[in-house]
Amino acid sequence: MAVYELGSASEYHAQVRVAGSDELVCDVEGVTGLEWGRVRDDYSTAQVTMAKPRLGATCRRGLGAVGTWRHHLTLWREDDVVWHGPIVNKTERRDTLTLAARDMLAYLDRRGVKPQGSDSYFRPVPADTGALIRMLIQDGFAEHDPGLLAHAELRDSGTRSTLDHLWTDSATIGHVVRDLLHAGADLYTVGRTVYCVPDRTTGAPHQLCEEHFLGDIEVREAGLDAATRAVVVGAQPVGGDGQAVDGPPVRGAAGGVDPVLGLIERISGSESTTDSGVAEGIARAIVAYGCPPPVDLLVPSGARLSPTAPVDIGHLIPGAAFVVALDSYCTPVRAEFRLTELAVSWKPGETGESVAVSLASHGPPIPSEEQTT
């Protein structure tokens, strides 16, 4: 069995490349600090700051030509690409130059829906959620691809969703996809690649305990996310002709009175849902998450994973499962969590690398040995 250790990267390297063609503009010099991350179901951000007096002539010329959206930032952690995406802000001061970027998912918020061969999308019959997301992304980037589709792994999710009428450019792809993700898909970026995968994990979760965290750790039972019963209200149902049927919107419900919590109801909307079965599936997911109330493990600013943590940076992927044991707390926590966000910073010299994670509850707590005896 392989033994992993997070370690602490001794070297980072940044590059600027042309959007779409990936042509190298320059290798970034004079880096005084950088930040990057990974986020579940949204885009992540990165930033690199340079000391201008340390820039060589070639790098200075290249950076002078850099423009937002025209160029991408690529970050290497030693020998591996860990982050890539469009530059969205360029700030120059007397002694420093800073490039801020978002990963490739940021393009979804800058593209309207683009049905191919029609003036609208209309999927009243439930279809695979991942397949719908794949269709939206592939159609939206058919006219011009800045490099997203070439590095995308968009899988079926195994869950079902519907689409009400979506006219050309009536919404951004990002807006529609975020609504669909509630039905059982995960979306994130690792390195250059955009992933859309089923909202579930396979294989054994990674194991972490108290000594694998530096600094304080906060464990919070999120009572405001509790739900013993959920109601999801969708759009109006549609007939075979594509027209909305008179009457109330589709509705799905799940759960009821819990013997411990009693009745705690949550009512939410799903604009893309036109099928009551899909709405019911979303309601079941809300109850599965909220009963019992979810327990979140938060790593506050300044706290981070220890370099001795038994994981590789490649394991720290949004949605990945972790079992965390905090046995010294008043209420000992030993539960399965899902990684929701990774935040990494690096400065050359003694400061080095900081790797922080945010973890969210995934399923009921696992009884500790004390609780089972």
C-alpha cells in the first residue's frame, strides 16, 4: 500500500499563456507570493505577485502585453500543473505587479446558453443531469473554445433532471448549471481540467486526525441547515407541445416528523425542474443532508494541514471523502466529511507553503469507540 505525505512544496513556477492556443507568453519571474485553490461547484481563484525590480527584460515585455481574458495563468507546484485559468485583473504599482485569475469555470458565467439547431432548450422528460450539463457546456463553447472543452471530463451523473424552456442567451450557462448541480452532480477544476462527475465517492475515504491539522479547528453543528421534511417547488409542468400546462408548479416532498428533532421543514425552489419525480429526488437529498443536522469541520484562517498529513495534493479534490477523528473535543467527532474548498498560499523562503481545507459533513457521525462501549 502506498504511503502518502502532503509535504511542503519548495518551489512554484508561474506562466502566462495565450487563451485558446496555449502559446507561452512568458515564464513569470520575481514572484514574491502566490495563492490558488479548488472549489466544489464553483470557480476557484488564483493570484501571483511579482517584484518589478526582479523582472528580466523578456519577462517585463511579456507581462506588459498581458491582457485580461486574452491570457491565462498557469501555476506549477514543483513538476505538476495545479491551477490554470483566465486572468481577470491586472494591477501594477510602482514596485509590484499582480495578476488575479479565475479557473476555467469562470467562462460559464460569461457565456449565454446556446442551443444548437433550435432557438431554445426544452427537456420536459427527465434526462441524466450530467448529460444535460455536458450538452449546455459543449453547445455554449461550440462557436469559440478558449481551451475548456479540450481539457474537460464531463460524465453522466446517474441522477435525473429536466429543463424548462431556455431561449438562446436567456441565461448564462453558469446560472443554469448551478441549478442542475443540486440534482446530484459535482463540478470543479483540477489543474487544467474541468470535471463534472456524480455527486458521490468511490473507494475508501482518506483518514485524518488532530495531529494532521495545524492551529485551531472549529466543529459546528449547522442547525439552520437541518430538515426533517423538504418541499421543492419547480416550474410549471409542460405538455408534449412544449407549452406550459395551466395549474400549479410541479412539487416534490420527502421526509416527515423525526422522533428526535420533531418537524423541521425546508421549502426551496428549482427553476429548471418540470417533473415532480425530479423535484422529489431533490427533496430527498435535502433531508438526507439535514437529518440529523450536518456537522461541519472548518479550518479557520491561519490553520492548515500539517506537512505530515497522509495525503497527496492530488487527493485534495472537491468532493473527496475524508474521515476525521477529533477525540479530545467535548463532543468527540469522528465523521465522514467531503472537501468543499482548498486554499493554498506560497511565499519563497522560510514562510513556504500553507495548505488549508474546508470540510463539510457527509452522512451521520461515525460512533467513536467510547460511544460504542
